[in-house]
Amino acid sequence: MNKVPLTVIGADLLRNELQHLKSVERPTVIAAIAEARSHGDLSENAEYDAAKERQGFIEGRIKELEGKLSNAQIIDPRHLDAEGRIVFGATVELVDAATGEEVRYQIVGEDEANIKEGKVSVSSPIARALIGKYADDVADVQAPGGVRHFEILDVHYI
């Protein structure tokens, strides 16, 4: 299996979710299944069916998180020495050449991406266009509305 790139914060978030699923959600759904079983006939028991479906989701998510964490390549952006080059974990300040709007993004793993928090997935079009570039370079991003040009103002490893 391929390595899954994660920042330190992203790995912590996945570990916390895994811990919550194992220590809170799993016991809760097991109790719900036991309660539904006590009501008798399981063939027409909607509570039992819902609890079993929820259990399947929880167990699937636990397996997915354990797989990602076991294959994680955890990267701490503060310890990167990329000499100003944009790499995974870097925080980038950009200006849209067409609008003059300034934006700030951190390039993170797929599970960490949240555009509202300024975190873009390493596999997103903007991240792919930025990787390997330096401050003062221009990145051409293929967006759904056409090509957008961004000037890179600064690169941080925070």
C-alpha cells in the first residue's frame, strides 16, 4: 500500500477519531444492538437493523483509519528544509493575478483538506500546480472555470 502523507496535526486528528470510535461509538452501538435484541423478533426490528448498519459503518471507518495510520508518512512542516520550495506541508501566500485577491493555503493530506480553514489537498489542482515552485514564481491552475494564474508571494513552513 502507498504511503499516506499527513501533517502532525492531521495524524493527531485521525488518532483522536479512531480513539473516539473505539472507546465511545463502538460500545454505544453494541449496547444498542443488545437492547434491540431484547425486544424479540429480529426480522421486523428496525432498531436492530439500524444499529447493525451503524456498527458496520463504525467498523469500516475504524479499519480505514487504522490502515491510513499504519501507512502514514507523518511530516512536520516546522522541520522541513526545502529552501523556499513549495512542498507537502508548506503554507503558501498567493495573489490571484486576475482579481488581486490574496489567499493563504497549507498543502495537506486528503483527510485534512478543508478549504474554509485554508487547507488544500496535496492532490488538488492548485496544490499540484504549486508543488516545486518558489516565491515570485507564477502557478497556472487548471480550474473548472478555466486557467487561473497565481503569483506566489511567500512560502512558510509552520
